[in-house]
Amino acid sequence: MKVRSVFAILLFFITVWLPGCLPLTLEPLENPPPRERIVVDKYDEYGFIPANRKTLILDEQFTTNTRGWRQVTSSPDYTITSSGGEMYMLTRSTRQQNTISFPELQSTGNFEIEALVKLSNSSNYEGSSLIWGGNINARQWSFFEANDYSQALRSGRMGGIESNYRSYAYSRGAYNKFTVRKVASTCYYFINETYLGKEPFSPFYGAAIGFEAGFQTTMRVDYLKVSRLNI
């Protein structure tokens, strides 16, 4: 028993104190570094989806009116034109919509809608909207609304969920870019490429897409684009 103990001690010193070598140092074990969190949902970052993952399926520049936007120039209550590179809506005593049927959006799983819009409000309380998935006759649609006077922003659907935002990214009396990004079951909202918030995606009421101008409002639309997101 003693022989074995002595042998074990000798073996220890031989392995630890080899000639010409430093003694073996045993470092205490440290906790492993925390695992990096894998973030899957970055769709609230405007630039997260690259341009090569977007297929343009609607590019309305309003240079001609081949899609059949409304044209009203003889009403005392409002004026609507769509030509010369701009949609123009002027309302006096009524809210007005100008939409087209775009059923391709209903068959697109993930999409992005963008519009460059300039608003001017005479009424403090009226908002104007980008609208889509609508049934205009039934006054049902999803919307992304801005009030140029108060800089208040709102999104949601008629008769359903609504969200309110405030953002210094919105510029009064100037052109502002509205972006709606739908991925899976979520819609993300951006103003001038600045993230505002998100909502659960609401089913379509219909195929209409376009704009609604609020009471006593001038609305100018430079373009309307819809892209299929290949993700």
C-alpha cells in the first residue's frame, strides 16, 4: 500500500516538474460566454430586405391614366386628376377616395406598398390615407393615415384594430414616403424609412388600392409602388 502511494507521488512530481519546464498551472474553469441571441425578425428595419429580394408588381407614376383612376373636374365639392406625373385631389366639403382594382395584391403572400405623398390640411382634425385591400362601396379597407396639421399618424382597418403614432420623421407640408410591409401575419409601418410600429395582418375586404383625401385637404401623390417580397 505504501509502495503504491510513494509511486503515485513520484509520478506526480515527474509529470509536473519536468527538467527545464515550468510547473503546470491549473486555471480555474470560467463560465462559458453567453450564446449570441439569433434575431429572426428584423423586418422592422427598413433596409433589412435588399432590393434584389423585391419584385415590382405595380409601378404607378401617374404619367398616363391607363389604369382608370378617377378624373373629376366639374364638381364644386372636390377635384381629382391623375396625369402629368401626379395624382391630385382637392376636397372642400367631403372626403374622397381614388382607387383602382388590383387583385394581384390579394394573391401575393409577402408584399410592400410605398407611396410618396404631400398633404396640406385646412381642417385640424382630418387625416388622409394610403388604402388597400378595400371594398370601397362598403367603405371597408386597411389604411395608413397622416394628419399634416398635427403630424399624427394612424394605421389599421375600418371598423377594426387601429394604432396611433407620433414621429418627428414626418415632415409637414412636404412629400413623405409611406411604407407598409407585410411579412407572414404581421404588417410593419414606416414613414420616410423610419419605423413606427406593427400590427397583425388583417384579411382583405376587396381588391381596391389607392388613396383617401380628408375633408378640406389637398393631396398630391408622386408615385404608388407595390413589390412582392421574395423571402
